[in-house]
Amino acid sequence: MNGRIPLLLSLLVCCVLGILGCNTKDSQVMPVSVIEKIDLEIVGVKEMPSGILYNIMLTNNSDYTIKQNAVYLSYPIIKEKNAIKNVCKVETTYNRLNIKAGDSIMLKCLVTKENYEDNPLLDIQHPNLEIKGYMKEVNEINHFEKSVSAELPKAAEQVICAKPVIYLYPAKEEVVSVKLSFDGKLGCTYPEYKDGWKVIAAPDGILVNLDDGKEYSYLFWDGVTSDTRWDLSKGFVVAGKDSGAFLQDKLASIGLLPKEYNEFIVYWLPLLEKNEYNLITFAGKEYTNAARLKINPKPDSILRVFMVFKSLDKPIEIPPQQIKPFKRQGFTVVEWGGTELK
């Protein structure tokens, strides 16, 4: 009897080790090589009155569906020249369930000033990104975590403000002066800008330049800037082949007349059509603050349409941009232009 006890104990230990061995094998369903294929990248940064807004691209390059996840941004703490993890984390918004293999989505994260203004030890130039979630199924076996030290996008890249054109529609024929203050370097202007433009403008938009006495349909300029941070957190993802129909619809919704949006489309369509997909947004104050117009007499209504687009190899999910229709009244000024981000 006593000889059987050690034998039974040995068998019991073997069974336990066998079970643990099986569990260990099952727990390796999500290897590191799969988790490494989940990419997080900061693609845009914008300073807001309430804090710093980050646009973060989440891409699932694995062969599995990300069933559920949460993404956080935090700032490391500088302590004796070594960075340590900051316990304060801000969760991103616009996340979703079931991100399929090959899909990308755009996330937003607003870090309010109260999180960093009174803490000089926070390294806000080198934020950390962290994702926690489940692959394939929501259970502990398929749980994963990944942290990366993110790089901020370069703000010094030169961007061409291409073909902004300005239409003038006064209520009656009158002399109009237009001055442009641009945070960059002006390139080509037509008619020549010199110290501004001074024209006789008619209600139908025909302009006579007082400097040379010639007739023009609009005022044209372009330039290069490197200080503007474009907000790509909202917009539209459009297949290159659908660009013409998209622009007709959206530009008409914004308030451009057929003559105006057809001239816009003729210029930009060849650039958009050559791409598989384009991320398109229409800039707001980041453009008007960088290219300030002073017009005398002062217009009753002014519309400035500036398209910012970026080529994509495949579609991504992004919150749609809300379009506000423009109402023309009295002396109306309309401008359109755009830029391509590389």
C-alpha cells in the first residue's frame, strides 16, 4: 500500500503538468508577431483653445479581426534624464468594434490643458500610444496589449497653396482693392500683385485691372508655406475615379456656382483621379488665418474654399465633415484653392 502512494502521486503530478502544458500552448494563440502588425501613428496635431488635438491612425495589418479595443495617449515624465511612464492617460474617440484585417480608422484624442500646463516634467513632444483589446474573440486567450513611443508629424514640410483664385461680385460697378497677407512666400500672381490688386469690378465678375487696363475673370495667386498644421480629423475618403462627381456635389453644396466649381474641377481632377483613393477635407481657420484678405470696400459675404487632400492606397474610416451652405448677399467675394499633402 505504501508503495502505491508514491506511484499515485507521480501520476497526479504528470497529469497536472500535462494540463498546464496544454493551457500554455493554448495561451500562445496571439503571438508577438501578430501584435506587431497593429500600427498606431500620429498623423496630425492641432493646438486648440482647450488643449492639443491629435489625429491617430490605427491600422490592422494582421490576418485577424480586432474585435474590441481601446487606445490611449499619455506623456512620459522626465526624471533625471530618464523617461518613466505617466499614470495619466487620455482615451481616444471615434474608435469602433470589429476592425477587419487590412482596415484603418482615424482616431481623435484631445488632451486638455489641465493635463499638462502645470507640469513642466511632462514630455509633450514624445507622447506614448497604447492599445489594449481582443483579437478574433473576446476572451482572455485572445487579449493583447501594445505600447509605442510615437513621433509627431513634421511641421516644417513645405506646402504649396495652389491656384487660389478670387472672384469679386459687387452689387454695382466699383473700384475694389484687394490685399493679401500670407504666412509664407508668394509665387505666381496674375495679374501681378505688386502692393496689392486694384480693379474695377462689375456685378457679373468681370475685372479691369487699373495697373494695365486689361480684363480678367479673377485674381490668381499661389505660394509656399511651412507653418500651417492642417486638420485631417474629419473629411471624406473618395476613390480617385469618383472624384469628379464628388466635387460637383460637395462644391455645389458649399455654395460655388457652376462656373466656379467647373473651373475648380478642371484644375484639380487630374491630380485626384490618378490616386486609388484620396482623403479630402476643406480647411477652415487654419487656411484663412494663414492667408488673410483685406478688401475695400468690405464685402457683405465672403466664401473661401480651400481643399486639402492626401493620397491613400486603401480606404480608411474617418468622421464626415459637416458642410455649411453659403448664402450670397450684397457684395460677394468667392475664393477657391487647394493643396496636396505628401
